[in-house]
Amino acid sequence: MDGWKAIFEAGYLFALGFVVALSGVLLPGPLLIYVVGKSAEEGVKTGPLVVLGHFSIELLLIVMIMLGVHLILQSPPFTVGLGLLGGTLLLIFGVKEIAAKSGNGNPSGFSHLNVHPYAGGIIFSTFLNPSVPLWWATLGFALLMDAYLLASYFGVVFWSLGHFTADLVWYTFIAYAVWSGKKTVLKHRVNIARICGILLSGFGLYFLLKYGLMLPQFF
């Protein structure tokens, strides 16, 4: 009976982690924009490599949360500081992407994204996407605690595996979709690069506005 209970709990927590993660990645964000831009150059491998970088950060955050560091991540000064930093960097990179020109007068194509996909997964899960650590410090913390209370560290592991699998499936699918339509993507490279720049700038302005409005509480 205990064996069947363990199997049920593992399956339930894996599915819960998968659904929660999938509901998040389906919403457009800086990481998705990066995957779209990079996949046209690097191919399908971009998806798994980006997810590995992304999960490296998430695994670190999970360990930190289990050690109680989420209290620091939830502190207003840290939240506002990270949000403003991320917003500023996103805005800068977005504007540079819109304005970037190559020698022949064409946009260079995701020039500021010229990093390995694994590194890109890390960057777009931290400084260029402050919503990731902030999500883990709030909703992620609550979900991890539920998994822990249900099945201790066994629960945390299976919930995390479900979360990782959802990221892997989604971003690999996106990379494949972009790569399979490579000719179309390259044909419209100019517009795609500019759209990515506009979206990144939009996220930057959103973060600056959201966390900038929180600044008066410190004065």
C-alpha cells in the first residue's frame, strides 16, 4: 500500500509541476523572445540548451528556498532593485536590437543575443528577467512547500522534475517550429529582429513602471 501511495504522490506532484510550469511558459516573456531569435541561428538544440541554463538557475533557487533564503528574495529592497535593474537592461538591449545595423545596412539580427544558448538561458532567467527569481520567491515557494509537506524532499524532487519537463517540451517545440521555418524566418529577419527588440523594450518599460512605482515607499 505504501508503495502505491508513493507512486501516486510522485505522479501527482510531477503532473502538478508540469501544469504549473506550462501555464507560465505559455505566456510570452523575455526568455521566449530569446529562444525565437536564437533558434533561427542555432537550430533545435537551442531549446534544450536554453532550458538547461534556465533550470540551473531554478535549481539554485529551489535549494536557496529550501534553506530559507526566499525571505531575502521577498524583501522589498531586493525586489525593487532587481526589477529596476532587469527593466533597465531589457530596455537597453531592446533599443539596441531595434537600431542595430550591419555593414550592408541590414539589421545584424539579434546582435545582443550573441551568447551560447546555455548562457542565454541563465541570463534571461536572472538579470534580463527579474520575474523568474521573484516568482520562485513567492508562488514557487508556496508550491514547493506544498510538495514538501505532502512527500518531503521526495515531493520536491518530483515536482521539480515536472516543472523542468514542461520547460523542456515547450521551448524545444518553439525551437523546432522556428528552425523548421528557417527560410521564412530568415526572409523576414529584419522585421523579426525589430519585433523582438520592441517586445524586449516593452518588457523593460513594464518592469521599470511596475517597480518604479514601488520606490516612494523607501522615502
